[in-house]
Amino acid sequence: MAIRSRFKLLHAQKEIEEGRRIPYHVIRGETGIAESTLSALANNEVTMYAASTLNRLCTYFNCRVGDLLEYIPDDN
């Protein structure tokens, strides 16, 4: 099983909705989340998800945790 981040998708959707490029430093400024953490989320390199980070991202993207993360079952 794996948990996959949908951060890249939500980020791209927000850029389209707002009609502008949104660099990570802008997201950092609005959420307080380090750019390294944002990059790790975008590249599915996160192994532990802090509740405070998920809360801030859900607020920023106006979404639910299930919109930000998805469960991928093992192929058995």
C-alpha cells in the first residue's frame, strides 16, 4: 500500500483558477510550510504527514485531506 500526494495536481489547478504561476515561495509565505516540504510533497517523498501541515494545505487549497492524499492499494 502507498499514500500518494496530490499536491502537484492541486497546485496546478490553483494556478489555472487564479491565472498565474504560483511558486513555492508564495505558498510558503501564505502557509508557513517550508519549500523543501512542498517539494517533497510534489515528488511523493514524504513518509510522515504532520497534522498541522495537512491542515494548512487544506486551508490553502480549500480542500479536504482526501483531496490532498490518496491511498493506492498493493497489487496482490
